[in-house]
Amino acid sequence: MKWIRKGAAVLIAVLALSFVTFLAFQVLPGDPAMMKLGTNATPEALEALREEMGLNDPMIVRYGRWLGGVLKGDFGESLHYKMPVSELLWQVLPNTLLLAGMSILMILVIAFPLGLLYARFPGSAVDRTGAVVNQTMMAVPAFFLGLVISVVLGLWLKVFMPGAFVSYDEGLGACLAYLIFPALAIAIPKAAMTVRFLRSALLTERSKDYVRTARSKGLTEGKVLMLHMLPNALPGVRTFIGVIVSEIIAGSIVVEQVFGVNGLGRLLVRSISNRDYNVVQAIVLYIGIVVLLVNSSAETE
Amino acid sequence: MKKFFACFLLLVSAMTALCACKGGTKDPEDELKGGAVVIGITQDLDSLDPHKAVAAGTREVLYNIFEGLVKPDKDGKLVPAVAESYEISADGKTYTFVLRDGVKFHNGETVTADDVVYSLNRCAGRLENPDPEVQVVAAFSVISDITASKNGDKDVVTVTLASPNTELIGYFTCNIVPKNYADQAKSPVGTGPFKFVSYKPMDSLVMERFEDYHGEKAHLAKVTFSISESADAAFLKLQAGNIDIFPYLTVDQAEQLKDQFNIEVGSMSLVQGLFLNNARKPFDDIRVRQAVNYAVDKAEVLQMLNGGYGTAIGSGVYSTFGLYYDGGLANLYAHDEAKAKELLAAAGYADGFTFTVKVPSNYTYHVQTAEVLANQLKKVGITMKIELIEWASWLSDVYKGHDCDATIIGLDSQLAPSDILKYYVGGSTKNFINYTSDEFDRIYKEAQATVDTNAKVELYHQLQACLANDAASVFLQSPSLMVAVNKKLAGYTFYPVYVQDMASVYFKD
């Protein structure tokens, strides 16, 4: 029953979201026919193209037509690239998912050891230095970190070539190797947040009764931390990570631009400036669904 | 905890391993066959069908794949391409093209007179069911008939006009495509020195040498146009050695790259201007427009934006237009702040005024120009507010809606002087500055119909004088084009139209 209610809530939210996006394009200046024909457009040619693109119908009719298509799994055709939206998405979506997957992996791998380490020795020199580094990393925006990584690792140390992105279908190895760097840019600030959250969640547990009991049984501090405190702190951490995951899946847009990753974010930005409604709609819908699903499944029961 | 650290180490080592096996972009085999070159562009292509492509950034790429009956050479002359020769009748009403024998399309088929007639009809919007996306060449509206015939064993295509126009030849660069080929936008087929291989939106377009090309074959075996999101991203790729040629450097970038690359300097073949809405206050007063002209210091603009390169202009034709360009007008409004203030006072704006300039934000160059100009205008009491707008908004509001006080943009052109001056014809939808002059309209008509070259040049000079004397806008400059070229390459050539000719580029040994 609860799942049905959750599902219905997600559905309504997605519908509302798609409608709002549709509305947003009504108030934006510029139209796709104009973008396509540019400075040589004659009024007659514009009119003919608008008719062909189906832009002359009332907004509600167009929305209904679009929604009907989506329910049948048809996202329509890109007004700009003249290819099915789904085909366009499939060209870039795997790149974005790989980037997201790698970032999440990095966050986990960086955050857990550090969080546990700081919680094990609270107030120690390690913890205090860690807190400063952590605070700094949290404050750095991902795109700025991206630029720093491009310049330092790319241009100075020549570990990778900025901009030499290889799409997944042209070589998975090279694609993954390149994605390490944008993934780092995404992962570092988020990992810093996770470290802090994990540390404080563990420290809250520290003063609880069961911890004292465990210690009095003669368990080492390390075992108390790993076997007793961590499992109890996890539900809260899980929710927190859920939020981060949805942020990453939805929000690697800026980092994709910095590193020239041919992903969903770049397609979204391009399509907005092309006024390519069909593509934007599909991407917004995808992001909306992912965010809602991840968030609702990460909610503590 | 040990487990976590083990995991971490494992991941780090996996990453290092992945880094090590990163693939290079160049195939050694290509090097042997003439080489592979990557050229950076910053605009995605708007269509692969040459008759649908609008953006100058697309046409410069497709130039390598397609040709017209004639094509421009580096001096701005039209040379026969798919046609072997052409003739314009003395009355300016009949164009006769003799087709070259055995020109092949990239799909292996031979170009026929039918294909040529089809292509011209398509560009002229004369097909029975015209595709609304095809860019109809407005100048072709004077065509009354296009026919194919035989002269001995030669195919001949004759174009008849309803009224004389000797400049139409510049528009026969209209690309020749196979008749009724439906997949042009996905897998383009032309007759140019390179044939299309693949295209990935927002990523790249790859072409390779066409071995059956009728003219001098290209040197390079493979050319990749790599699409970057911005000039900054492309600049990173350049520094990393991922791009061999990049055509739109800023002065600062050129300075930084000069050890790593050859920097070639040419002209962008654009009229860059601060275009003033002649129908809107205060620019409806010629004295105000003249004052703005006097207030602008073009030499400083050239210095700040191009490091001194580029050519200051004084009217609506760019400096690489050959005979038709009138260079004498550039100094009509020599920088003079006192005079500007005088004119402003006479027009009733002794205390200056405020206006907004709309600048398309995707063109960094124009945005920087706006900043320089705002500073200059401030000195005579004029406050120019800069409003950055998206390209889509520029097209719909400024270009189509004529809704702005002023804008900064670069205008490009076909190789016909009537094309670069079409923006100032009264009543035209393209007249986005709302310039009105009966004299201009009359001479414009007369010039198009004039057959004698000298008389024609004279009339086009008069048109430029009209625009300059009326201070229709502030015509700034033909910007310089700074291109970074890999030091191993030679043969990069500038054209007076907006193209990137890759057929002339080769590797020095």
C-alpha cells in the first residue's frame, strides 16, 4: 500500500514537472523554426516550417500530443538534429551514467575510510587537520575543481588530455580513463560532505548506552566502531547518500561542460539554446524520474 | 577498516592502469597516406544538408564536401567547379553553364544535368513540394526558367531570368546534390574534395579524401572537425595537442600559443558594426548617429580586440570584397570627441543619453567589442548598457522583431555585393536597423541590373557612401582572423568568404 502511494506521488510529481517545463518554453523568447532558418528566413518559410514542426497548435494540444507519445514510449523527433530523441539520448546517456557511477564509487571509497578514521580519533591532530581540509573541499564548487584538475593534472602534469573525451561506444577503456578526472571533480566536494556527515553520525552514537555496554564487554575501540556504531549510523547516512546520488545523476551538467564530456548535461544545455523542446522535455523527464525515485527509496522507513 | 583501505588502493591502482592504456587519436596508417588533421570548431552543425545549413559555422565545414557550379577561390574570384565554363549574356538575362565531364558524386554516380537542374530548383524554392527547411536563395526569385540541353556531347544548363541581374553568378555556388536523394541530412553526398564519413552531434564530423575528385585532390587522408562547447574548451584541447588547427583565437590566446603553433592572420570577411535602430529615439536623429560615430575610436577597437590586426571600415562592405569595397570611407568620422559632443548638443542631448545594446552572448568577440565601445561612448556622456541575450533571442527579437536600440553583430555575405548590402533596403524584413533612404533603394536596384563592371562598381561605391553619409550605423571593422596551425602543417589558406578549406592543407615532411 505504501509503495502504491509512493508511486502515485512520484507519477503526479513527474506530470507536474513535465507540464511546468512545457510552460517555461512558452515564456522564453525565440522559437525552434527561427533557430533553424536563421538570418535568411523569410516570413513564409518560417510559417511553413512552424506548421511542419507542429508549433502552430495551441499549447495544450501540443502537450497532449507529446504526453500521448511518451506513454507509448515515443519521445518524438529532435527539432534540431532531425533524429529520434531516444536515439540522441542513447548516444549520450551511457557517458553520463558512467560518470555518475564512477563519482559515486569514488565518494564511497573516499568518504568511508576517512569518516571512520576521524570518528575513531575525535579531537586528535588527524581529526583536526582533516576537518580543515574537509571544510575547504566542501566549499569548492565542482566546476572550479574541474578547471583546477584540467590545468594541473592535464596541462602541467600531462596525466590526461583535457577535452580528448572518447565516447563509450568508441572505446570503453579510454572513456573510463578520461572520466576519472571529471568524476574526481564531482566526487571530492560530495565526499567531503559525506565524511562530515558520517563522522558526526558516528559520534552521536558514541555516547549512547549500547556503546558503553559493548566497551565493557572488552571489545576493542575499533571493533566497537565497526560492529556496533557503524550499523546504527548507517540508515541516516543512507538517506544522505541518496540525496547526493540524485544530485549527481541530475547535476553533472556543469562538470560535463568543463571537461567536454559528451553527456546528458551538455545535450540539455545545447538543446535549451536551440529551443529543441522535444529533447529538453525528455531529459527533464528523465532527471525528474531519477531524482524522485532515488529520493523516495532512500527515505528512511 | 583494513578492508576499506585495501579497496581504496585497488581502485587507485585500477585508475592508474586505465590511465596508462589511454588511446591516441591518430592512426599511424593515416599519416602515411597523407595524414589526419583535427580542426577545432565551436559551433555545432545545424544541418548536414547544404541547402538547409544556415550557420556560417556549418557552411565553413560543408565547403569541403560540396561544390556549386562555381566556387570561390582564395582571391574571391569565382572559378568553375561542377561547371567547366559559364557565360552571362550581354543583357544579363541568360546564364549558360557547360558541365564538366565525368564529375562524380561521393556515392560513385556521375553528376548529370538533371542533378544540377534539381539542385538549382531546390535552392530557388521551385520544386513542386518544397521542403520548408530548405533555405531558399532570395536572389533566385528572378529566375524564370532552368533547362538542361546538349551541345554536342556536352551537357549544358541554361538559367533564364525575368529581369537582368549580372550578379547572380555569385549565388551559383549553390551546392550540387544528387537528385531526389532523401538522406542528405544524415549522410551527405556531394562532389567536393572530401567525402563524409560520420557525424556525432556535439562531438565531431569526420571526412576523408575523395579519390575520384575531378580537380586537384586533397593532400590529407582524413579530417576531423572536433566540436567544442566553447572557445575556452577548444583552447584547452589546443594546448594539450588534441587539435591541429583552430581558427578563432583571441589576441591573448594567440600570444600564449605562439611558441607551440604557427599563428596565421587573415580576415574574417565580416562587417562588424554597432548597428543602431534608425527608427527609435534618439537614433532617428542623424546628428545623434553621427555623434556616436565620432565618439567611437576604431583604432582602439582594433588594438584591444585584434592586437592591431584587422581593417577599420566606414560602410557596409568588408575590406576583402575586392573592387566593390570602398576603403576611402573608413575615415569619414575620424575619432573626435569634441565634435561628437557638439552634435549631441545640437540634437538636444547636451547631457548625453542612455541606451541598451543587445549582444548575442555566444559571440565572445562581440561581447568584448561592446565593453570597449561602452567605455568610449562614456567619454562623450553616452551610457551604453550591455544586455547579453541568447542567440535564439537575438534571432527572434532583434533580427526578426527589429526590437532593440542597438546591437553588435558581424554580417557575412555571398560573393555578390548586393548580398552584403541587402540589410539596408527599405521595407525588407532583413532591414533590422530600419534604415530608410529612397536614394539607396533606387541605386541598389540599378546596381543589380547594371551589366558593365565599372559602372556597377561605381554604383556600389555610391551605396556605401549613402550608408556612411547617413551614419546608418557605426561600421566598425573587418575583424582579423587568427588561426593556430600545427607547426608540421602548411598550406592553410584564407578566403574572402567564411570557409575552412582543408584540401590545401598538407604535412611538411
